[in-house]
Amino acid sequence: MADLISDCQVNVYNFRTLLASPPARYGALRLDPNNTCNLHCVYCHNHRSDEIISADEFADFLHSKVISVAGFQVGCIMEPTLDKRLVDFMLLIANSPAKPQHEFILQTNGILLHRHDAKKMGDVGLTRLTVSMDAADPEIQKSLRGGMSLEKVVRNVAGFRKDCPKTSVEFITTVTSANIDKLETLVSLGLD
């Protein structure tokens, strides 16, 4: 029987190695199809580049190297909405042995969410949208995530909820001394 790998990131740094590996069953796969981000978060020190994973090679990986997946997440350490191919990658996943058995997650900062077809995301089985959100105060949010527009993210998440009412939405928050005293307002924003 094939090995079970509990959690595996798929990105430009390890993709060639994964293509050369034997087929496996996965507890979780976390995909970054691109290697860049549109924000400059104070706690992120990941190297960025213009490298991307080829859609054709990714499809080959899904069909030849993946036996099954319990949970699949698109977006891990980079921003997936910067990649115009985002929904195409989600379609590849949904129509392969990597179609997740339990959870299909999109992790994003939400700024460019409006550029992608939320209805198609729902149609392919997206179960959860997780949005990086550290504060309900625009100035605190901007100080922690340089380039962030809180208003735009809230608008994009509201639009997504309208188009995908069955997909749950969660905030992923990094707690720091700058926002710890303001978390109650963030919870209120999330509930609204």
C-alpha cells in the first residue's frame, strides 16, 4: 500500500521532487501555484519570485502521484489570488484523484478575491474560505499587513458570501502586541 503523508506543501521549491516521488495518499495537500504575494506583512519573511507551477505538470502530478487526499488547501505561504489560473487549478483538483474527501480550502488575504469566479469555486466543492485578517481597525490592519485595504477585503468577502452561501468563511489572525487589545472588534466584524 502507498505511504500516507500527513501534510505536504506543494510549491515551486519542491514540485520537481514531488513529481519524481512515488504515488502517495495525503492527509493534507497545501498548494502555492505561484511564489509571490501582494502584501508585506511584518511577520512574513518568505522569499518571493515570479516562478509558477505549470498547469499541465500540476495536472500530471494530480493524476500520477496522488492516490487520495483528505483535505486540500490552495494558498499556504503565498497569495493564490495573484494567479489568474486560480479557478483553473481548483477545477484540476476537483476533477482528479486529489479531489478532497473532507475539506477544500482557499487561504487568501482577500484583496483580489473579486477577480475570481466565486460561483465556480462553490461548484468545484470549496468548503471553506480562510481570510488573513488581523484587525477591524484599518490603520492597525495596514500596519501589520502593508498594502492591505480593510474596506476592500470586507467588500470582497461579503460578495463571496453572496455567491457562495454554503462555503464557510473564517478569519486567520496573527495576534501581536499591536492588535491583542482590539480582537473583540475583529470578532464582531467577523460575525457581521
